[in-house]
Amino acid sequence: MKFPRRQFLHLAAAAAALPALSRIARAQAYPTRPVRWIVPAAAGNATDIVARLMAQWLSERLGQPFMIENRPGAGTNIGTEFVVRAPPDGYTLLLVTQSGAINATLYDKLNFNFIRDIAPVASIVRVQIVMVVNPSFPAKTVSELIAYAKANPGKINFASPGTGTAIHMSGELFKMMAGVNIVHVPYRGTAPALTDLISSQVQLIFNDVSTSIEYIRAGTLRALAVTIAARSELLPDIPTLADFLPGYEASGWIGVSAPKATPAEIIDKLNREINAALSDPKIKTRLADLGGTVLSGSAADFGKLIADETEKWGKVIRAANIKPE
């Protein structure tokens, strides 16, 4: 059976458009079943709270449960690898933090490539970090601390909740930029690190504002500076480290990603919904209570952040010759 040329061209064009129409239809219907959201950290911390906050929003908006599944271990690598190996269909998501960008250099052998094997979906929040000391410590400003450290090399200990965490890397960046020799003391979590700081077993920590602010307000700890680029709304009287070390900036961040090759239409839909959540006053207030500031933007914006952070912390790790615990 022969078709006139014009009719044949119309049929061919329609056939070529079918896969695209099918993808769009699937994206419009998505999700049609529950979505697993992998959090590569223990339940109850700030990362987990952010995930549950956003999962509730997405569940209500999209009509299917977004179920949080905690898979901690190996500095977030266990949960990340699980998602990397999952089908790229939008039904397995990963809560991403700066740990992924740090681990890309910190670990010599990973079974995945963080940048190559994940698809950025959306950034959610930037987490503020503050530099605090025990009130008995003689330095009352960053300038005094740097001078003390240079006069007493190797005699200041700074705590962290573990090697390769954002808290640890904030201290390593400070060491490099200030040209000081202070000793990193890793702990298994923030609570024991703060306990030893309060009892003067260590002298310094770079810590999330949310878990430090009550100690600061009570006078149990003294804040010297925040590590973000601008002053914190929660600690408006505290200077930034950049005031003393121009160009210094360090912070935690949280976002969501999916396995590589997840359809762009699904990523775009999730990105729109997450950005809608970030403009909601109640969500913004809850994130602020956690010491965070909204970090909205496109999937491409989040991909650039991940790439920039991977490069930045890679330089610090190589320069300081940091190895995983």
C-alpha cells in the first residue's frame, strides 16, 4: 500500500514523536507508586529531619508516599552506592550532602563515581557552621586565636564528629588559609566532641549553628566566627571568618539526587515541587530553626554546586594528605 508523500511524512513524524510523548506522559503521571528516599545517615539528625520534612511535602503534593529509608555507614557511601545501582526510574532518590563531594577525593577506591553516576535533582538548604571555643580558652577573637596558634604550634586541638565531615573540612581549610598548626581530634559523632569541648579536653570545634546555639547563648561556649560568607541571622553579632581570612567560606548543604539516566521530565517535576516547598513560609521557618538557609535553584545549578564543592574539597584533602579513618 502506497501513501502520498505528504501523508507518509506526517506518519513518520508522528512515529518519531511517540517516544517523547510517552516520556512526557509518564512524567505527568509520576509517581504512580511509593517512592523510596534513601538517607545515607542515621535517623534523627538534621539531615534526616530535612528529608522527612521534604518527603511529607512531596507526598501531599504528588499523591504517593515518599518513604524515608535510612542507610548509614562508610561516610554516606553505602547509601549512595545503593541509589547509584537502582533503576533510573524516579522511584529511588538519594538525599545528598557535602559528604558526597568530599568522599570523591577522600576515598581512593569507590564502586561509583559521585559526579558521573548521579543525576542532580534539587538543592534544598545550606547549613551554617560556627567556630566555637571553650570560654576558658585565652583567645577571644579569631585574630587572637591565630596569633596563639602560631606561638603554640600543635598545642590547640580541634574536634570533629569524624574525619571527612564538613565540620572537619572547615577546620582543615582554616588551618591552610591561616597557616597554623592545630591538631584534628576525630570523634564518633557531635555529642562526644561537644562534651569534651565543654570540659576543656579539646579547645575548638567548627560545628553546626543549630547544635551550638544554645551553648553559645548560655555562655557554655564562646562563638568566634561563622564560616558562611555573610553574618548569620541567628548570630548577628558574630563576625564571619572571611572578615579575618578573605575568601574563606565553608558550609554544609543538603539536596536530592537520583540515579544517572533518570528521565529529565521526572527530574524537572521533582525540582519544581521541591522549589515550591522552599518558597513556603512554614518550610522556610523550619529550615531556619535547623540553622539552614534555603538553597533553591535548577537541577543544573545543583550540579554546578556539587562539581565546585568536589573540586574545592579535593584540593584541601590532597594538600593536607587526609585519609579516611
